[in-house]
Amino acid sequence: KAGVTQTPRYLIKTRGQQVTLSCSPISGHRSVSWYQQTPGQGLQFLFEYFSETQRNKGNFPGRFSGRQFSNSRSEMNVSTLELGDSALYLCASSPMTSGADTQYFGPGTRLTVL
Amino acid sequence: AQSVTQLDSQVPVFEEAPVELRCNYSSSVSVYLFWYVQYPNQGLQLLLKYLSGSTLVESINGFEAEFNKSQTSFHLRKPSVHISDTAEYFCAVSDPSNTGKLIFGQGTTLQVKP
């Protein structure tokens, strides 16, 4: 099976702009989770979508949003970008029929905000 | 709420020496425990996970971790490391009733020297 794919791999934006990142899960996986990775804060959970519904949400401002489509592909959007949003954004997919299921990570999208 | 503490940010070790990467967690409920590895410019890959049963879990590449409930620890060990083990290692927990959300430690960089 193909792994989790994320597009684009790299992005450069300026403050105030908005950005959309895309994640295609492993075929058959219905859950997609998003994480932000920064040197200072480490890996932090953003949100999880399952069958097109947000099932879990982390402690991020409302500028961070996401959605999931009927084919399980997911997008996350960050509006009004700030310098501190520069990070590696990782998505992970899972069958998530239970919390014991492994999350499989994509290579990430590296966002730089200037 | 759960939290994870990785006690060492960097662990330098010579090739063929044993290594232990320490992980402690805090939780008021039972949790699932995971170790992930991240190579440069890549996403995270699962090394091993503890769900229940035997407290010693092993990976296919020689790593093992032992769940210690009384000490709330899940330390990762390898009896003999290789240069190729150089990477960042993350310990994570999930709440079985809160699927899709992993809580990560800050990571430990393992530097294997020749």
C-alpha cells in the first residue's frame, strides 16, 4: 500500500496570509490526525478527523481549522499566519477502530512564515 | 490529562555499545504507550507499542521497551547500537477512550559515534 502523502512538502508564506495543507491517508484508513512540530514546543496535536467529522481537537487558536472529505483525504487551513506558525506539519492516518491502532505518519509539510 | 517526559534531550553513544532512552508518563487513566523514531527530513515511524499483556515489547530491529506501571515508565533499550540508529526518538501516550490523539515527549536525539 502507498504510504501517507502530504502536499506540498515545502511552503513559504508571509505574515497575514493563509495556507492550506493537504494529506492523503493510506487506503482504507478513515482517521486523519494533524500535528505541529517545532523546536520549542515539540510535537503537538492539532485535531483528528474520522469519517468527515472532527472527533478531537487540541489547544490551538481558531485560526487553525481542518476538514475531511468523503475519500478520507484531509486538509488543514491556517488563516492570518503569524511568525510562530513556522513549523513542520505532520499528518497521520489510521484505521482508528480503536485507540490501539497505529498512526502512520506522512513526511510532513514544512511551513516557513516570513 | 496525560503528559510525557523524556529525561534526556541528547544521548551520545559509541557504536556497538548499549543504550537506554528514558521515558516517564503521567496519567490518571490507563494508557497505551508508543515509541516513534524520526530520521532527518522524514516523518515518524512506529518502533513499538505497549497495549496490554506482557510488559516487555520488542521491535524487529533490536529495540525493546519495558512498561513499568509502578514507576510510570516506558524506557527504550538496545543492547548494541549501529550508526544507522542515529535519529530522534519520541515516546508517546494515548488514552484508549480518546482515539486519534497522541501526546508526545520532547524527544531524545540518539547520536551514535563510530
